[in-house]
Amino acid sequence: MDLFESLKNKIDGKDLTIVLPEGTEPRILGAAVRLQKENILKPILLGNKNDIAKVASDNSLNIDALQVIDPETYPEFDEMVDAFVERRKGKNTKEQAVKMLKDNNYFGTMLVYMDKASGMVSGSVHSTGDTVRPALQIVKTAPGNSRISGSFILQKGDERYMFADCAININPDAQGLAEIAVQTAKSAKLFDIDPKVAMLSFSTKGSAKSEEVDKVRLATEFAHGLDADLPVDGEMQFDAAFVPSVGAQKAPGSKVAGHANVFVFPDLQSGNIGYKIAQRFGGFEAIGPILQGLNKPISDLSRGCNEEDVYKTSILTAALAL
């Protein structure tokens, strides 16, 4: 089954809500109208109602059925401020909280934290930092996670893979890489991928020696410690991880080599380059980044996203809420 048809089936009838802080962005509005019409989840737009109505009118979009919340006139704003101050444990005063919660990303994150929304999707006009910062300050990492990471689903036809970390951690240490591997394997299962995790390097099983290779080898050992049942192997070059004949030659006996479908890159630089090569040269659709390791689902769009990306990321985020 198509990934998104499968996810729609999972979330249908679950009364899930996704808050969209960028309510005056046409791509967001178009996706919200489509989601509302399909009745698989309930979108919540944030912003000034008149401003949103004007953008909708200019783009021939009917938003009559959509819920719109204006942080400036939200009737439970004082309650939200108090909850924010308590959550921040003295790091922000009430006056600071009032100012911060007028920011739609902070406001939307608080809706998720207070269980008034199932998840949030932002980033079409905001930077990754603008989306991630409130998430880390308010929602925070889930138990057993010391960090968050960003994965992408790469799909084309019947092929479906996970790439990580392509969005968050610039140069994770071995323990961080291991955590990213386990987080991404968990995401893969949700997206109907039976994970076989390759810890990528420019070396396969000691073919080269360097600190960078040692980091990936050690990360593989740590990943085994975090999840003894997870099929994960490394260090491994991409061809050894992906091509069965090369995997058999370079890593004989490996349960992952030649059959990997989850690829963990050694740093953000290589991960970001890797997924974009697959997307632009390989013709794969890249969906994400999916933020992993948070207590509640918050997703970060690319500023170059289109309406379809917003639509699909909202469905993914709703599925993560399950």
C-alpha cells in the first residue's frame, strides 16, 4: 500500500489535530483546506483572522470550515502563560512569557504541550531553529533520549528508505550516532519499513583507518547496546550497505550489508548532501525532516516546500501522535 494511504488509514477516526502556525502562507492554507475536506485530521491555523481570510480570498480558497486561532485574542492566553512559566522553571518571567507566546511557533508548541493539539507543522517561512527552539524548551526530549534528530523518508515507486541525520546534529559523537540510529529505526517501523540499519562511512569493516571511522564503528557498538534486537551494522560504505553483491564481498556474513533500508550518516554535512543527491539525481521524493526524539510530534518543513509537502508532512505528524 502507498505510504500515505497506509498512514491515512492509521489516523482516520482518531480525532487528531495539527496546528499550523503560518496561517497567512498560501501553501499552508491550500494544504489545510485539503486536509479539512478529506476529514482525516483537523488543521488549526494560527494568525489574525482577517489577514488569513484575505490571503485565502486572494488564492480562491474557502476556509469557512477551518478553525483559526489568533494568539492576540485567545481566551485561554493567561492559562497558557502560567503553564509556560511553570514549564520553564524560572528561566522566563511572566512578562517574558507573554511576549514569547505572541510568537506563533511558541504559541503553537504550547497548544501541543497542553494537549489542545496533537502535533505541529511549521517551517514554510521560518528557519529550522525557529521551529526546533520552542519544541526543545517546551515539549522537550522523550524519556531515554538525550537529543533530537531529523530523518527523511526517500521514496520512489515501491522503494522506501530512511536517511538520518539530515537536519539537526552537525557532528554527533559515537553515542549520539547510536541514538540517532535507534530513533530512525523506530520511525521506520511507523512508516511500514522493517529497519535494517547501516552506519555509513568511507570505510567498510576496517578498510580505512581514521578517527572518523572509529567513531562510526563505536557508534555501531553503542547502538547494539541500546537495542540488542535491532539489525544494525557498520562501519559501512554506501555501496556495501545497498548493493547485495558488494555487501557480500565487503562485509560477508552481515545481516545488513546489501539490504539496508535505514542509512545513518556520520555527520549532518554528509546526510544533507546525501538525501539531496538521492532527491535530485535519483528522482526520489524526499519527505521530512521528521523530528525524532521529542515528547510530542513537531515537524519542520523546508522553506522551499510546496503545498503537497505541507499536506504530507501534516499526515506524517498526525501518525507520529499515535
